[in-house]
Amino acid sequence: MKVLRIVPDRCTGCLRCEIACSYMQTGAFQPAKSVIRVSPFEAHTSYAPYTCTQCDEGWCMTACPVEAITISPVGAKVVLDDHCVGCKLCTIACPYGTIFYNPDTNKAFKCNLCGGNPACAEVCPTAAIEWVEADTVDWLGDFAAERSSSQLAALTLES
């Protein structure tokens, strides 16, 4: 199965992924409507893109009372606009904060993997985002553990 693999150490914070994603999602360059976000860390000296991991648990799907979230042929959990009632339960259920609510349409929206050709991976100049054949795993685990331990050490020194 193909998955988005994110390698935060390669991200330069160029935001091309956000721009490409917003264009694919809305037909306009509106990074606020992107479903991939780039977070700055350490006073903007490092960055980490994040988006829906298409997790096995599918908390968004489970929380939806009208079954408006289904799995596409490429493995993305997608919101069916004609079923979504805008209750926002999916946005609350997602532990990663990667499903969003559009107040203009009163519908939830999230990464749909661009139908199997993710624009974010296509435009990333440093291969921080890759569309690869792989098992679903926690790609950010090691990075997060490394960052959190250095942040905890810095906080301990300040105390």
C-alpha cells in the first residue's frame, strides 16, 4: 500500500506543500484551506509537515454519526460531502487535529491523498514528503521522541 512518508529533518519550511494542497482541495491558492500544515519548531530553525496519517484506528470514521467518512480505493479516509451534516464530531475525535471544518460549506474536510497522486509530495523540493510503497508505520515517532527529549532537557536547565 502506498503511504505518505514524512521526513521532518528534510523540511525547509518552504510551504510549497501547503500551496499545492490548497490548490488541489479548492482550485485556488489558499493555504488556510490546505489539509497539510507545516509547523515551525525551535524559533523557526526546523519544520515539520503534518497531515492525516490515514490511521488504522479511523477515529474520525468511528465518531461520524451519519457514516459520512469512508475509505477510498487508494486507502484515504474521505469525507462524503453529500452525507456530512457538519456536526464536527470527527474533528473532535481525531487525536492528531488533521480533520478540519469549513464554515463556508458547513462540512468537514481532510486529506484525500489527491486520489492517489498527492500534490504535496509532488512539489516538495527536498523529499520531506514522499509517496511510497510501505507498511503503515509511525514515521514521526523517532523525530518526536528526539525533539521532546531535547525540549525537556532545556526546560529542566531553565528551572
